Amino acid sequence: MTAMGCCVVLLCFVPILGSTYGLETTYCEVLLDGEVIGAVSEPSVVTQAFLDARARISRETSGLVLANVDCDFEQVDKLVGSTLAQQELQDVIYDLLKEKVKTAKQKYYLVKVNEFTVNLASMQEVKELLLAALAPYDPDGMFQVEIISDTSRELNAFTIQVTPKGEIPEGDGLKALDFFEKVEIAEAYIDASQLTALPEAIESVTKEKEKNQTYEVQPGDTLSVIANSRGYYVDEVLALNPGITRDTTLQIGDEIIISVPEPELSIASSVQSTYEEDFMAETQYIENDSWYTTEKVVRQEASPGHHEVTVLSTLKNQTETGREIIAENVTVEPVPEIIEKGTQTPPTYVKPITGGTLTSTFKMRWGRMHKGIDWAVPTGTAVRASCGGTVASAGWSSGYGYCVTLNHPDGRQTRYAHLSKILVSTGQKVDQNERIALSGNTGRSTGPHVHFEILINGSQVNPSKYLN
């Protein structure tokens, strides 16, 4: 960076007093910040000596230096020692100003990234810091940093732009580069002790540090999967999330805190890449309005296609955050899977009585399989259709006693046995929860109860798996 115009701002007060005393011969002691530095016989030389000394400081000092200096003189009737000539006085003032300049606040440049700040000695160092952050992601040096004065702000502030040095080459490779976080630059006046050496500043900005981030739970995630994928122990993840224990079941969409290594200044980049791969076509569906949603049949098996694809990936540091296909050349067309599926909501099955005491389930009992569920209820309790359908049979059925069997739209059947009274007839249509009989103790029964079965393809299944 070219050297800026050099100047020293020295706030001084140099009154012209000699002629106000009305004395023919006077001597004046010269004071710098209240300290006597010499004496002169002619007050007018003080101002010129101070200006000349200040000019010398300005020529020798790089950058803008602030020093609050009061220069004054006062009349004395008697003089101890000899007076100084103008050049001698200028030399004395110059030496004292040089000492003050060493401790004065000087102009530096503050670089701020989020809550992180660093102070650098020059705009050239600022640019070198930013280029060092970009360097790992721009090995060919294709991009440059431009620092632009921000005229919209009152303070001397600057914005930055990352721009290509020339035309971006066609084909795969780096296409765009920028800083992920907002970088603020402003002039600052600080003590030299607060300045950061450039190598230290570069390490502070580019070295990865652990930072907490919010992570949304994805399908298949568990605490161990999340921890292991990032090289951590489960206990370390739990320590970041006080409300979660090892027994917590994570749900898709839950948000947890994880620790991620990132530098203070992250880099956003766009990279183009081309590769070949097999790919599958999207599954096609044929809707059948006469089928239930639980029914589906594969009408055509899938087979993969092959293509060459060019993608533009967006990255934060080395992590891909997005991807867009910008070109595709299909060499083998894929064959999609075709599935015929039902659209109707399947019927539901409910408990056929209200209340009752469960006395037997679908299991082996007394040496043989008990193929239903029994509820003990008083004789005459209303028995209702578990699902809407048509009465297949209604009457006496050997060991079942009085029994009703219903056919349902999904091909299943339900059976209600040991009834005291039947309220429906064969072929009658019934709705779910409609009364079809009264409970009893008929047939092979040891007490008043309802025996309930569900049959699929003529065979009894465990009703508890189907009851809502």
C-alpha cells in the first residue's frame, strides 16, 4: 500500500504576550505542557520554533499521530541562565515532541467479524489478513480483495468485495468466492500496545475453534449417530443439551445443540464439478379407486439409467450446503418402477362392547388354541358391529351358541358368539357400532360373556392387532 500523507496533529496554544506588558526589556520562559523548557528574549520566536519542530515531526512520522501538546510562554522579571536562539529552541521542542509522539495514540485499522476484533497497523495488513483467509480455498489465486470506503457512514469505515482477477475459466473448478460472515473495517486510534502482529492475527482468524450450532434431527438419527459422525462421545453431546438424557428418544425435526469446529472467518464458495453415475427414475403410481390404501401391486420393475451430470455446489468452508444440477447428458434412460395403489381409506375395527372384563386373549388355552378375545359382561349387554358390513350368517352355530358373522368391505370377517339374542338377519347391511345382538351364555360357555373373532381369508387372527 502506498504511504499515506504524513501529518502530526499537535493541539497547541501559543499566545503572543510580550507587547502586552508595556516593558522595554523582558524575558519569557517557554513552557511545553506546563514544564519550563528554556527562555527567550523575543516572544515571537516561540511560535515559529514550535511550527518548525512540528513540521520536522510530520516529515519523519508515517501516518497520522495525535498528541495533545500545550505550548505557552510567560514573562519573568529575572532570568536564571541564558536565553535560547530560535534554532536552539526548535531543537529542544523537537526532542520533546519526539518523546510525546512515542506514546501518542496512532491510527490503526480495526477488523471486526461478528464479536471478534483485531487491530492491524495498515490497510495493507488488513488486505493480507483477508487474502490469508481466502488462500486455502483459492489455491490458484483467482480472486482478489477490494477494500472500498463506505461513504454512507460518518466514521472512516470500509466495505470489502471479493472479485475475480480476470475471466473465470470455463469447465469444472472454482466459480465464486466470498466471506461467509460480514467483515467490518474502521479506522481506530489506539495505543501501540493494542496492535496485533499480522501472523498472530492470521492465526486467530483462520484457526478452527469449537462453536455451538443448532442441529435439526433427521431420519435415522440417534444420539450415538449424531455424536459419532462428528467425532464426539455421547456424553459430550449430552453436556451441551441439559434437557436430554441417554433414554431420550429423538424425534424428526427436534433441535439439539452440537459443537462444530469453525474458523472466526468462514469462506463461502461455489465449485463446479462433472461426474458420471447411475440414477433411478422417479416412481410412477397408478391410482385405483376401488382398492384400499393398504393395497398395492408393482406393475413394472425399475432399472437404473446412466448420465453425466454437472453440478454447482455451494460450500461453507469445506462443507457442502447446497447443490444445483446445471447440465445433464443421459446415456442410458432409466426404467421407472410403476406401482398400482389404492385410494380408499380402509375400514377400521372397534371393540364390539362397552366395558366388560377381559377374561381370555388369542392364545393357547386348556391344550388348544383360543382363537379370539373374551369379555365377561352381564347377559343382555348390547353387542355392536366392530366394522360396517353385511351379515353373512345369524343363528345357532354349535359350540358358538347363538352367533353372528359379518362380511366387511376389505374382505375380512368378524364373529360374535355366545349371544342371548340376535337382532339382525342374513344379508342385512349394518354400520359400524350398530347393535346386532345381546350378550349371553349360549353354546360351549362357562359364564356370560362375548367371544369375538376377526378372520382373514377364513382364518382367525389376533383381534388385538386390528382393533382401534
